[in-house]
Amino acid sequence: QDLDEVFRHHLEIAINQLLQTELAEFWGYERYSYAGINTGNNHNGSYERSFDTKYGQLNLTIPRDRNGRFENHILPAYGRHSDNL
């Protein structure tokens, strides 16, 4: 059980970092980069979402963009659980 908790913790960190990276790739520049000035689409906060896996519950921070065009491709749109991660 301790091994599942360690894996769950690292999986949570990895998915949160992957979501931030996916947003940066969507924009074409890193967050706080000078390249993002006057683009009309910037970071617009984030929202918390819990996601159940076979390793336990992940607490994820899903980023948003100002124009609402960013859609992550890592997690299902309205899904709350998966055993396939």
C-alpha cells in the first residue's frame, strides 16, 4: 500500500506538470515569457479537479487560457476516474 501511495504522489506531480507543459505548447511560448505580451491570450488561472485512479485520488490543477480555447488531451473532458493512467 505504501508503494501505491508513492506512485500516486509522483503520478499527481507528473500529470500537473504535463498539463502546464501542454498549455505552453498550445500557446507556443512558456508562461511569463516576453513572447506572450500582446498576444491576446494569456493564462487565466486554473481550477481544481479530483481524479480517481487505481492508485488513489489525484488532486489536479487544470490550467485555463484567457480565450477559453485550451482543452487538455491528457484527461477525458468530464471523466472523474480511470484505471488506464
